[in-house]
Amino acid sequence: MSRLILYLILLIVVYWAVKRAFFPPKRTIPQAPDTSEEMVQDPVCKSYISKNHSYTVSLQGKKLFFCGEECYKKYVASHALPKD
């Protein structure tokens, strides 16, 4: 009786090993969440930033997006209107 149990255990182990060797478990690759944000270009330094994280300013009815306040100040300084 003990030989039968031993053969049964051995058969199960061999079956498991063959199954794992020829049919490995399928692994799923986790998908990155859809984070498609609109990218905008800074008019001063030409870098691309997400619209949500940009420094947004409306000048003369036109919406401009900057990477930070420093680029905004450079833009205003370079586009200053001459005083009459």
C-alpha cells in the first residue's frame, strides 16, 4: 500500500514538473494607467510641459503656457510695449 502512495506522489510531482516545463504560467504585464495629458510648449525656453502643471496666463486675449514664473517674466520683459 505504501508503494502505491509513493508512486502516486511521484506521478503527481512528475506531472507538475512536466506541466510547468511545457506550459509555463501566463504572466500578465500590468498596464500603465492612461495618463494622456495635453502637452504645451513654453514660448520662451521651448520646453514641453503638461497643461495641468503649467503657469497659465492670458495676455491680450491669448492664453499662454509657461514652465514657470521665471519664463513668464522673461516673456513679459522681452515683449514690453514701447512707451510714448
